[in-house]
Amino acid sequence: MEINRLKTFLVIAKNGSFKSAAELLFLSPRAVSKQMDQLENELGVKLFIRKHNNTELTFTGSKFVVAAEDIVNTYNDELIRIQSEQQAKEQKLRIGFSSSNQEITLQKVLMPLLKKDPQIKLEFRQESGQRLQDLVEHGSIDIAISPYYYLDTNEATALAKIELLKGELMVGISTLNPLSQQATVTLKQLRHLQVLYYSPYASVYLKKTFYKKFEEVFPERNINRVSSLELRDVLIAADQGIGFYPSPFLDLERQKNPLIKFLPITDAVNKAYAATLYYQKNNQNKVLKALLAQLAQR
């Protein structure tokens, strides 16, 4: 199975149209369509319902997304492993992060290191938090910075971790919602609302995390994924749902989202959050060791 066809398929599935995929991949719409014809012929099934302005996945196509992601991820992991062996002597750090908030934390962590040695080479990769931990464990990247929610379900037991920024989750509510006039809220007041979370991948990891973290107050059917942070924020601003925002980043969130009010939750539940760096203790990368030494001096 040709790997580029699978990559194209995943871009279409994420963005909803052949045209958008063609623009992102710098291909012609005809080339994208031809790749998908070939993939459907190889599988012997229809993956798409093709319309004039957008494209919908068939039921089979929706199920195939998970398999395609696994195949592409396995290929990418092995490619990175091979490349890392060839480049082992270089001063390089392979880094993963999960969102724009983590990217801000990452910049603050890396700046002192790069000031000491500007020749250090950096490679970046953005994935879901759960996926990043798998990549660190596999050795495909050296460090990952992603959220830690203080639940057993998202603890990577084989990895060491450093909590870089600690706080708690606040709830973001549209200023159109009467609840936004309060100083605090309770889970009982929120339980009937839609909870929106961001993940660029077809994953239910955060759905299960929030379901458990808030003691099953929100029905799982009311906790739903959106494919971008911008979409999540505009839906919340339009009072189409609520979201959970880490307190260490609220100053930035208030600047970006003036139509969203951020309120503390009064219930005595697990609201703890940390932007966390994950790494393997036995990783002998010299740049990683320098970074860890720097962080130990904070």
C-alpha cells in the first residue's frame, strides 16, 4: 500500500475536501482524486461520498482513518529511528509538543539552552499528548511537552517527567451565557452543556480523560472533539459549548478570546493540570542531558 496515498487520505479526512487537501499538499485536485481512486480500487471499497464543495467519509472510510493513522505513524516512527541512528553523532534534540500552549512553554525551556550553544539542531513534531508519550517511549523523539491531568490513565510509567507549569483547569464560557456573570461555577450548573475539546486526530483520549477527571458529571455523549483550537474557541464564544482551559495560560487566552469568560470551578474535584516534559531516563543524548541539568537548576 503506497504510503503517500494514505497520507493524502488522512489530510482529506481531517480537512473535509479534496480541494483543501490539494492546497495543503501542493498537488492538483486531479492528482488527489487520482490517488484516492487508486486507494479505493486497492481496498475494493468506497471511502468517500464526493460532493461538489466538500467530501464526506463513508462509514467504512471513517473506520479506516484509525488503521491509516497506525500505518502512517509506524512508517514515520521507523523512518525517524533510522535517521536518528545515522545522525547519532550530531548535536540534536528531537522534540514533540501537543498544542500552541505547550509550544510557548517549549520556547521558554529551550531559550537558555540555545543561548549557550546556538549550534544545537532541533527537530519538531506536533502530535496528540498520548501519541507523543508513545514516541518518547519508542525512542522516536527525545522529549515531549504535553499536558498532565493527574490521572492514572495518562501516566506513562516507563517515562520520567518534569512538571514545568502547574495550575488547574478553568471553565471557558461565552459572555452570552448568563453563567458568565458569576464569579465561580459548579459542575451541576455545567452538566447539561456540551464540552468541547481540541484534538487534530480522531482520538477519544481527552473525552475519556475529562469524563473521568470530572467524576462522570458530563455524559460522554456531551464531550466532543473539534479539529482545531480556533474552531473550539469560536464555538465556545458563540455559546455552542464550554471548554477547559489551563490557568497558567489564561493571560494569553483572555487576549485571544475576549468573548469568553474564564471561571474557577468550586467543586472539590481533580482540577489539577501541569505542562509536563517527558523523557526516557536511559536516553544518552548529550543535548537532553544539558537540558535536564539546566532544568534542575531552576
